[in-house]
Amino acid sequence: MSAAVSLPGDPPGGRRAAAMWGIGIAVYFVAVIFRTSLGVAGLDAADRFDVNASALSTFSIVQLLVYAGMQIPVGLMVDRWGTKKVLTLGVVLFTVGQLGFALSPSYGTALAARALLGCGDAMTFIAVLRLGTRWFPARRGPLIAQVAALCGMAGNLVSTLVLARMLHGVGWTATFAGSSLAGVLVLVLLTLFLKDHPEGHEPAPAEHAGGAYVRKQIAASWREPGTRLGMWVHFTTQFPAMVFLLLWGMPFLVEAQGLSRATAGELLTLVVLSNMALGLVFGQVIARHHEARAPLALGTVGATALLWAATLAYPGDHAPMWLLITLCAVLGACGPASMIGFDFARPANPPQRQGTASGIVNMGGFTASMTTLLAVGLLLDATGDNYRIAFASVFVLEALGIAQILRLRKRTARRERDHLVASRVEAVHVPV
């Protein structure tokens, strides 16, 4: 299938669209900084709150549990309320969560702060995707999604380069409290300037809210094999890099591989830079060749599994630097590959269901990440910090995801062909 063409009623795009979308991207950028800030502070958090590996992983697990659990509700909220209201609520919640984490005197209050942060973070990405579909033509969808993810990874880069240095320069409270000011800034921009859609492109009035509406939205989205395939693609591709960046990458590189924190930080930065570079490549390829979606996703999973197997099975106490560099470069493909999930769900659902469908897809990767974070923490405690055994849990979830992708792939392709034929027949019969 070739790249999508412009459709009647498509938004025009242009500079104003870029400005509106840029505000949404700024919100997502800050959300990712806050989300990944624990990734560079994991060892410091363990010392500050005097917790073991399982308790430390609970920070990220709770954050992702809330995030994953909120995806479908957030999708419904975006479909009904629009982007601006959902993003505003999200910014308030993740900013309060980041500030609360800075000031938490105990493990319990810090855990509650991360849960609040996860709730606000959950409201950003789906809303930004919806904003892109409201302001840009449909043919720009794959590239818009990849650029959104790329800008989010730039937030991760801020965590690894800026927050890590601040943490060891000015301390815990000043670092996390100071970073929360970025949330206040984007809240001001959002409130003053953001518009949900261009003039003349107002969405159809939403149906009356209620249980029937919710059930109808979820059921209709789930019935589409493209939605389910998108969820499993997101599930299988995202979590290896997410787990590495969000919490366990720094301890693995420092404690298991014997690297300094500075060197480990450079390798985490490499994951982010690789992600940003490959995101642009993936977006351009998929925009021109939709048939490349599944091969790119499966190829990323295969390469990730191969590099993890080589690293964990390497004889000797530590893997060589060239292998760790290769592993981190390949992990950078996980984020762009996970965005392919949305490219399966988008053509399968009409505009009024895009938020709900995106929520279902986005739930996949974060559910896998949450599961792996917990598994790694429990296995580390059970095996006396044996990282080889702990990280072997990655292969179990990848095998499950691959089986589901292969099961749904052909069904989705048939459904997409049916949608394409139906849209062409409808276009022929549209009066002019």
C-alpha cells in the first residue's frame, strides 16, 4: 500500500497548525522529562528512601500502572472533551506529582507522588496525537506520530544530560522542585494559545456521555483487528528500551557491567540519540510504504532479542564495550517501532474513535514495561542481584507479543483492503 493521499475535508496544515501542535509537543516534552527523571535517580532514590530493588522498581511500576490503566479513559476523554481540556488537566497533575516527589519525606509519599505524575503523564501523548490529526492532513499521520515521539525522547535526553548533573550538583530537592517549573511554563502556553482544531474543521458533536457511549466506543475500537494488532506491536517493541531507560539501565551498567556513572550515562544518552535518529527514518519509510510496518516492527524485536541474548550470554564478568554500545544503539529502535502500532490503529478507526483506539494501543507497551519492571526487581532480589537471570524476562514477553502479531497480521491486512475499497466506492458516489 502506498502513502496516503489527501482526503476531502482534510485539515490544511501550515504554520498555524505547526504552532498549535508545537504547544502540544512542548507539553509532552515536559511530561517525558518528569517520567524519565527517576531513570537517572534510581540509585539516589534507593539511598534516600532506604529501599531494596523490589521497592525501587515499585516507583516505576506504580507510575506505569496508573499510566496504562488511564489509557482507555483518557482516549474516551479526548474523544469527548477535546485536546485542550485533557492536556490542561494532565499538566496540573504531572507538575504537582513532580513537585511532590521533590518534597516527599518518606517512601510512601514519594510513591503517591509518582502515581499522580503517572496519571498526568497518561493524558499527554494520546491528546497530542489527536491534536495532530485535527490540524494536519491524514497523509502526514505516520510522520507526525514519529516526530511527536522524537520530541518526547528529547525530553529523555534532558533527563540523562541535565537532571543527572543537577542531581549531583544541587541535590535531590532542588533538582526535582526546579524541574517542576517547566510544567508551570507549558501550562501558561497551553491555557493562553492552544486551539483544538482549525476553523471550519470542527468535529461532529459527541454523543451523550454515559455507560452506553463508553461501551460502544471501546467495543467498536476493539473489534477492529488493526487496533488489536497495534496494541500488540506497541506491547512487543516498546518495553525493552522503556525498562532500560526508566529504571534498570543505570543499575545494570554500573553494578553488573562495572561502568562508572558517567559512562553509563553516556550509553543511556546513546539510546535516546539512536531513538531520535531512527524515528525520522521510520516515519519517512512508513509514510511512503505502509507495507513496511510489520517487517520494521518484527525486525526491531528480532534485533533487540539478539543483542540482549549476546550481552547476557557473553562469557566473563562483563560484556565488552562494543557490545554494550551496539545494544544501546539497537534499543534506540524500540521507540520508533512502537509508534508503528498507531499506524495500524489509525486507518482502522474513524475520527470520532481515534482517541479511544490510541488509548488501547498505548496501553500495550506500558503494560509490558510495568510487567518487566516488576519481574526484574523481583528476580534481582530472589537471585542476589543476578542481572542475567533478571533481564531474561525480556524474552518471555517478546515471544508472547510476536505470536500475537503473527496471528493478527493477515486479518488486519484484509480489513484494510476492505476499508480502502469501500472508501473508493464511496468517493465515486459522492455528488459534486
